[in-house]
Amino acid sequence: MSVPSLSYRGGIQKDPPYTFFKKINIVYLRYKIISNMITIKHNFFVDLKLFFDTLFKKRWLDENGYYYHLSIIDEYRKINFLNLSEEIKKELAKYNFINKLNEDYIVYLTKYGALGSFDEPNTVYANIQREPKKISLTIIHEIIHLMFEKELLFQNLSHEEKETAVEKKFKEVIINN
């Protein structure tokens, strides 16, 4: 059975049945800060997915110098994802880039994996191993990836070239804020 939640546009949005574990849905309309919908969630099954994805990609991550987190520590049970989501939301609201987005994004806060990653068309994964400001910057970086991924794939760029292009746009976003 899915749990209905309010969406930004005022309608009812049905979530997949597996989101009942530690679901955090931040609705930005209440704060009138962000013009699009960014939903921030934590989900046990997404944590499992990222844990195993990272485990399978470990060699590539090591070879390319990526930070990732795989250890299972009980202290994470004490994390208040609602408070963390609120802090991240406040940080994101400081950036005009977020206010000008014309698509909806789902952000999963996770304990595992690289600092940030994404799945097309609109899903971002952000590792919570840092303070909210750095997590929000990671979210922006990953959204930029999503915005330009098709164009960058069409150009047949290497991973390093794609990261360089995204980082250039990311710096423009931060400077123009």
C-alpha cells in the first residue's frame, strides 16, 4: 500500500510502497523558497542499493580517486534525517540556480556510496558524511550532471571531460549566486 503525500503543485503524489521506511518528504511550497519541487528522502532500500552499487564499483572508484563510504556503523541510527533535510533545504534556498530549475528532482540522503551520484532522469543521491552546506553543493553538482548528461553523452566525452564540463558550470552557478 502506498502512502499519499502532498506534492509541490498541491496534488496528491503516491509514493512507491517501499518508501514507508524512514520516509522524509520535504515540501518547499510551505516555505515559498524554491519554485520547483525538490523532494528530499531517506530510504533503507536506497541505502542498500547504494551500498551494493558502491561495492561493485569499488575498483573503479579507487582507480579514479573517488571518496566513498561502505562501513556500517550503529551511530547512524541516531541521525535525524528530518532535521538534516531542513538544514540542507535552507542551504539550497540560498542559490538562485535552485529557484530557476524547471524540472522536479528527488534527492535521497544516504549513508553509503560516493559523495554524490545520480540516476536519470531526476534522481540524486547525496552522502551525509559532511555538513549540510557541502551536501547541498553536492546536490547542485549532481543536478547539473542531470541537466547536461544527454548533451555530454552525445559529445562522447570521457568521464574526466564530463566532470570538467560540469565543474565549470558548477563554478558559474556558485559565482553568480
